[in-house]
Amino acid sequence: MRIRKKDSGVFEADLTPMIDMTFQLIAFFMVIINFAQTEQHAKIKLPTSSLVKPPEQPFEHQLVVHLTREGRAIIGGQEMAIDGLRIILDGEARSLELTQSRVSSATVVIRAHRKAAAGEVQRLIKKCQESGFEKFALRAKGSTDP
């Protein structure tokens, strides 16, 4: 007479694909967060406005320039006086031309500190115009008050 084994009824699933997918998602979100932080700088506190609206479509070519409270520019992680920006802006213009893009098609995104003088923002725009940039976008934070 044969003795039958009783089925324990426990089903063990292979969790390897689920663990792999979890690690891929973690890596994906880490990369996305790093890209989002490249546009931000800790020294810059944006002004708030109730009129803020996001751009209708992303900018084709954008160059982010931060303006500190003291009136110094930060571009590519380097902090400098606005007058010293011309060399870097000219280099950005040349690199755009090498990629078959026109400098006038690029948008300079200015993230000015809320306490930065308006005259400093104007000086920054003028320096960018001297290098051939024509389109500008000013960043601000939307206010939550009605």
C-alpha cells in the first residue's frame, strides 16, 4: 500500500522579478531627482506670485542662470560677478551653434532670489543679450493664497 504525501497547500512565489523591478524604480527616481535638482540652488529663494503659470511646453534649449541676493550669478555651479558671465555665455552660444541650433532659439531661465535688486536682473539680461540670447523666462514660486 502506498502512502500518499499530503499537500501542504503553501505556494511559494518567485520574488526575484519583483525585487528587480523595485531596484530599477529606485534607481529611476534617484536619477529623476538629480535632474530636477540641477535647476535649483540652495542660495536662491524664489519670489512668490499668484500670477505664476508653468510654461505651456518645455523649452527646446534652456540655460539656467541663478541670481543671488547679493547680485552674483551662478551658472553651471560656478558663482561669479555678472560682469564675468560673458565668457561662459559666449561658450554656451558657441556650443549651441555647434549643435546646429541658433542662439536666438535658446531660452535663458533666470532664477533670481526674491531679495535681488531688479536692476541686477536687468544687468543679467543685458549680459545675455550681448552674447546673442534673445528669449528669457523668469522663475517664481506660485503663492498658495487666493
